Amino acid sequence: MAQRSWEILESACYSCKKCRLWEMRTHVVIGKGNRNADILFVGEGPGEQEDLQGEPFVGPAGKLLDKMLASVGLSLEQAYIANVVKCRPPGNRDPHDDEKEACLNYLRYQLLLIRPKIIVCLGRVAAQSIISPTFRITKERGQWIERKGYHIIATYHPSALLRDETKKRPAWEDMKTIRAKWDEITTNGGQKE
């Protein structure tokens, strides 16, 4: 049944024409990782390499995210990675509000299928889409909120760390906090079956 549900999601995404981004895409980028993960990482949208390869976080930011996960003993075996929008905005610009709105139901469906315990918003766009439209990444990152049974936190997007080295230390602290929350949840509540 779960496999069939993923097929429904993928079919809907691949044929989607709800916003103008479909006209420019090479590939729809749905997500990758453990579909039964306790941790869901959400970025803003695919970049050039992701659009070309059809997978999220495969460019330089993806390589950095892999290193960040490894630094706290996590990998894609324990996590799933998705984006707010499934098609690349031109020139890697921020997705427009109507583009985010067109894709948010796909992300909501992914949440229902994966049932993560922790959602990590990577960057301002993801945090404003999931936590609050007024979210300020510099001031509010690293703070947990609980909503609808999810533990939600935001940290800097790996691409921001590539542009600004001073953000690496706070992002590292956030990753340690995320790992500690994962340990707490999986120890106390057990992993999903």
C-alpha cells in the first residue's frame, strides 16, 4: 500500500503543471533517502545539478549536507531529504509564493507517507513555508517548536554556509541539537516499525 502511495505522489509530481516552473524543468525532484525516516530535511527547491539529475542536494550544497550529517553520525539511511518546490526556479531564485503554494500539498503528502518525528528546515524559504511566513533565519534558527506531533527546527541552508563561513559554527551547533533530539526521541519513543 505504501509503495502504491509513493507511486501516486510521483505520478502527480511528474505530470504537475500547477505553476510556471514546469515549463523550464529538466526533471521533477521529489526527494531521496529513507522513506521511513524519523528525520525529514526540507530545502527550498532544486538547483541546477538537482534539476539535471532529478535528485535533491547533489551539488556542492548536497556534498556539504552529507558532511554535516556524517559529522553527527547521521546519513540518508536515517533521513529523508525533500524540498518545498519540486522544480527548479530559474537562476536559482527563491520560489515565488504561488509556486510554493502549488507544491506544498506534495510536501504535505510526503509528510503523511514518511511520518517523521523531526522536521529540519534548511534555510529561510523552507522555514517560512513550514514554520511561519515571518520566520527570521538568523534570529530564530536552532529553536525547537512542536506542532501537530512534529518537532521542528530550522538551520542555515548548506548553500548559505558555502557563501558565508561565519555561519558554519552555528549550523554545527544546530546539527548537534538535532542529533540530540533524534537520540532522545528514538530512545524514549522507539523507532517506527
